[in-house]
Amino acid sequence: MERLATSIGELQFVAPQFHSVVDVPYGGVLLAIPALLTCGLLSEVDEHFKLPKGYYSLQNIFLLLAIMALARIKSPEDLRYCAPGEWGKLLGLDRIPEVRTLREKLKVLSQDGAPEKWGAHLCKQWIEAETQATGMFYIDGHVRVYHGSQTKLPRHYVSREKLCLRATVDYWVNSMGGQPFFYVNKAIDPGLIQVLEHEIVPELEKSIPLLTEEELKKNPFAHRFTLVVDREGYSPDLMSRMKTKQIACITYHKYPKEDWELQEFTPQIIRTVAGNLVEVNLAERGTKLSKTLWVREIRRLSENGHQTSILSTDYSSVFNDIALHMCERWCQENFFKYMRQHYNLDRLIDYSLEAIPDTTLLTNPEYRRIDGVVRQLAAKQCRSLAEFGSIHLEDDIEPAEVEAYEQKR
């Protein structure tokens, strides 16, 4: 009767009714539903999404998608191999929707940019909760390989496969523990520095409860939040521009100089996000970049004698914490690996195509590589000229001795 009533438009949706049963496949996933609700699974879904009258409500669809993720069902097509009646018991219904019905409802829910708006709402909630504790944001790119034939995407280097393949690049923003906030997708990759400055930082500034201007003026070394990137994000100019906005940056030194003396390193105890205590050997100096920017350089001495150089414009934190923030960058790498294996991160959401503007400017990767080599050689030449210019003779030159030396030659 309920299905008949919904088919003629007499009911908005059918209310779930749970019954006592002995055994339900995947019933254990219900234990994780409270945690997902706390993270905002159904937060303001009625304000961002609308469904026409039907048997399944908006909440039913969201809960079904959440249960699919928990059960590692990676696509709606995989539901064809699941018993619809048994899965319906998890939702309090007689069965779950067919794959075709589910796809139609997902198509309706994806209209007018509703997922992006809802995702921005959740992102703001998560960032406000995380920034109250740390204010650390980890940014890194993930190459999503495209194996289709409908379009010819630019080629990107895929480090995990050591090949140049057609792909798009997703720039993810994660917390220190690896929890994701949002990502920016780029079919044509302009590089981490441009995406970070023109898209990620403005989005963070809108979502983060910023310090007042009075608080920033009172303490010139205070920063709104901290960005942690790998060597791809190394740029003294970018760090200088972020410093003017009072945004701290932590990255690896792309061109470290000679090793420091071993006497400078001292054993320090740092506490990881997981609560483990780790002893590391650290040392700190002040370093000048691009002749104008003073940064903190912290080096970590490994057991094999290698020195890892870390640069930071965070002038208020102790150097133990800065070294810890850089070491925790691997939580983001683990996030990528886990999401690829368990949630099929590289799978395409749909097969729709979007036009790319013809005016998009992109630096040739080969030019970027050669330009880096030229800059490195130019820096070595400047250091050599400086050493040569510092050489001087302390004694007077005797003409007779010079002539005798020339005759011997």
C-alpha cells in the first residue's frame, strides 16, 4: 500500500520501520553510523538537496551511500550482487533501490552545484573544529590516472607507476592526522604554488575563524594558520607573500647547502599524533632566502648521517613542533594509499566532459626542469665568485720574485 501511495503521489516518502531479526549481513556497519552523523552526514541536507516525492527519502539515500562506503561497495553497480531485501533491513525498508533508480536520484541530487555547496558547509565545520586545536593544513597533489578514450588529457608523471600517463591532478587539503577537508581538481596542472596561492589559501581564509587585526598588530610573529607542503611547494617568493598575510609555511629546503657540524645536533623528544614518543636529533639556524627573507632552518639527523633540511616562517613555535609537523606529512601519503585501496579514489565519478579554456597558461615541465638546473648552476657560480673575491694577498708583491716564478714556469 505504501508503494502504491507513493506511486500516485500521495506520500512524500515512506518512514523506516525496523523489526527484530536474528541475522543481517553487514549489520555491524550500523555501529559506525553515529560517528558519521557526528561528522555531519545529514547536516543541513534538506537545505542543500531536494528530491521529488518517492518511496525513498533523502535521508535513506544518504544512509545507503554511507553504508556502501563502510561495506566497501565502491560503486552503485556493485549493488547488483547484493541482496536488496537484506540491505533494506539496514535502512528499515523492505529493500534498497535498484541501481537504475539510485543513479537517477543521484543525478537529481547533483544538479545546480548542490554537492559542492554542501561540501563547503561540511568543510567549514571540520576546519573550525580542527583549527581550534592546531591550525595545521597539509597540501599535496594526487595524480588520478585516466584510462578512458573519450578525451585526451595532458600527461602527468605518476610517481607510483614511474610513468607519464594521461591524468588529472587533485590537490588535497588535510589535517595533521590525515583527515580530508577538501580538494581542488585540475585537468591542466599549473603547479602546486599557483593552486595553493590562488585557490586553496582564499578558500581557507573564508572558512577559518581568523584573528582580529588588533591581535595581529600586537604580535607581528602571530600567524593565522600554517601550511605544510613538500619540496614542490618550495618558493621563497611564495613564503614571502604568505608572510605578509601572516600565514606560516613549512616545507623542505630544495637546495640545502653543506652539512652542519654534528656538534650542533641535540636529541629531542617529540610526540606524534598517535601519542608515541620519538627521539630525534635536531639543530636550528637562521637562513636568508632570496636576499630578503629570513626563515628558520631546522635539520634532522638520521641514523645513517643524512641531514633533512626544513624551512619555516613560523617564528613563535618551538623547533621540536616544527620538525614534528613536517614528519606528520606522511599521514597524508597514507591517506592517499588507504583511499585508493579501500574507496577507489581514482575512479571517475561520471563520464561527462567539460571544455577547457583555450587561454589557460601552463609552464612546460621540461622548461621548469631546465630552469631549475640553470638556477642551481648560477647559484654555484655566485658562491665561487664570492670565494674568489675574498682571496687576497697579505704580503707585498716583490717584482723580482714574480719574474723568477715566471721564468720557472
